[in-house]
Amino acid sequence: MNGAEYIVEFLRQRKSTKFFLVTGGACAFIIDAIGRNKGVEYVCFQHEQGAAMAADTNWRINKTVGVTVATSGPGATNLITGIACSYFDSIPSIHITGQVNKSESAAFLGAKVRQAGFQETNIVDIAKPITKYAVQVNSIEELKKELINAYNIAIDGRMGPVLIDVPMNVQKEDAGTVVEYHKSNSQSNPTNEALLVSVEKQIQDFFSGAERPLILFGGGIGQAGVEKEVVDFIEKNKIPFVTSWSGITFFNHDSKLFFGHIGVYGNRGANFILQNCDALLVLGSRLDNRQRSGNSKSFAPNAKVLVIDIDEEEIKKYVPDGYKAVSLDLKQLPAILKKIKGATSNKLWFDYMDEMKAKYFDKDLSTFAKKHNTISPYGAVMKLNQLINKDAIVVSDCGANLCWVYQVFHRTEQNLFTAAGNSPMGYSLPAAIGAALID
């Protein structure tokens, strides 16, 4: 194999078999290698941004790492918006960019010029703020090492995108016949029993004495693949719950214990419930300012709050607000929940929540449509909701459209998602294309 063939075979062995790309000179060897490998295929997009948004859907659909291939310069920079979607939503993806031959690069020539080789661009430094890891490789040995390193970084801990910039001379270099492989850190790290015991006690003590308990179901639960165990815990202990937008696709909305999604653009009834709870357990949500609003002090003002999230940096922001917070990979949550007896909600609390649900849940509250005798955006979404199959993949675009969909879409088994954190207009079309090709 040459370096380009090594890249393709490495990813094929990890079940990443769709490569979303736009052709270009600096990545031509990689595209040629994809074409010759019978176990993979490439899909050509009109624009690299669309390719990155399509790759963003892989993990959302079938828990495989999405891949893009782009040429140097504008090909690489066009990936940026799609990469940001994956970064802010914690979606693992790998972006392979071609680069000019090292002998033609400004660094090799020792020149302080803006550009030496044609379309030469320092994509690594450009991408670093929106990737977990970005690196340029300068030899076949570095390529082998960094493929393993970058892949493991993408899927370990709080997941996210990575980028590897590969000069053309490395793509052509002899790589041998064997693809090297090492397990990721998440597969090899031992369970921290002391931490599990500590978190178990914190959750148990947290629910003790609560009369109006509530769980906030975050997207991190689904990212960790433990949604079934969390829902089972909720149902067994009869604990009411609300959700963030990112968490909305991981459970059946028919649950009698589900009371809507919260936030600035959330369901009014769900927000009233959250504002009146006295104990809020947050699982896998970063509580951004679209959930807590610009004034975080007004969020759940009567409640004690316990946040469990994988990202230590995220939970630091809760300290000034007096929240308790603990960093934990939610993959370890099922072992904890099995041992916990949840809170017992009083009847008045459930009566209040049922009242809010009846008044606001799955309702078309548009007054304009009624006044003008026409269908509202909410009504249109509700009608579509009735028509689509239970196993449909539903990709919502951003802007006002996103608010309409997430306000009233009643999910049973559908896969409903959007690029929540970056929220770029135009995400839904390339993402839907990617989802259709992957499904």
C-alpha cells in the first residue's frame, strides 16, 4: 500500500465505508485509493461544507465515524462549518485533507510568505479551535501513528471531530502491507469504582427529601448509548422528566412521565415545571444559555441542582450558581442507577405537571393562523408528523423552522436531529442526503 491506500484501509477496518468528498488535485491519490478499495465507496458533493454535514450524520444514524476527503486550500476551508456542527454537538468524525508536497511548502523553503505551493493553506491551525485534534503528518510513520491517535481521540471521552492534513508526497509513500491498530482509551480504561460509589451516593442523597423532583434528559445520554437504561430507571421509580433539544430523539414521547422540552424556545409547560421543581438532576446536558437564558440565576430558582456530565470544563461554569456537579462518562451510569431508589413525587406535583401538559403539550398555539383561517407552521409540522413512518429519519433545518419542529414534533421511534450547537442554515439537505446514504 501507499499512504493514500493505507488511510482508506485503516478506516474501512473501522467500518467507516462512506467517504464524502469533492475532488481536487491535492487529494487525488486518496480518491483513487478509495475507488480501488472494494470495501468502501465515495460520494461526490457539490461543496465540501455539504460533505462535512453529511459526515456529521454517521454517528447519529449508526454509530460509525463519518469521513470527508478534501483538497488543500479552499477545499479544506470549505469544511469548516460542517466540522463545527460536529464539534459543538460532540459528534465524532474524521476529516482528511490533502496538502501540497512538502518540497513545495513555505515551511520547507524557509520563506515567510503567505503561500508557496498552489492552494497551500495552513488548515491545521485554522481547524484547531473547532476540532478535538488537528495535525499535519510529514512521513508515513507519522501517518500511521496519527491515524490511530486521531481516531481514538475522536471517539474517547466527550467525542468530536478530528482533522489530518496529508501532503501529497506522504500519500504516495510506501506504507507496507499491514494496517496497525490499537484499542481506544475508552475501551481499555478500568472502571473507577470509587467514583461510581461516590456518584451513587450523591444521587441517592440528592433525591432524599425532594417533593418536586425532576430529571433533565440531555443529549449526552443518547451519545453514550444508555438511553434505554435511563428510561427504565425513570419508569421504575416514577420520576418525571423534561428534555433538552439534543436529548429529544432518544425516547418515546408517549411516556406519561415525559413533560416536554425546556429552554428559551422550549415548551411553556415544561419551563413552568422546571421553574417549580425542588430537585433537578441534569444528565448529559451542558445547560447552555438557550436552556438557562442569559440570566442563569433565574434557572430553576427553587431547586437544588446536580449536574452529571463527561466534560470537566463544562461543569466548571456551574460553580458560581451553586450547583453540585460531577464529571462522569455516562456509559457508566447504568451500573449506578441499578442501585438507586429514586424520589417519591407527591400527588400535588403530578397534578400540576399534568395540568401544564394538558395546556401546552403538543398544542398548536398560533393565534395568527386562527385569525386568518390558514394553517400555522405548527399545524404543518403536526400534519407531517402524522404522515411519516415510525422509522423515519427526520432532519430539521435551523432558524424559526427548528423552533416550529421541536415545539410540536411528537417522536415515537423516529430519529429526529439537527445541528443544535452550531445551527447553520442549510444543514438539513446535505445531512438528509448523508443519512439516506448511510441508513
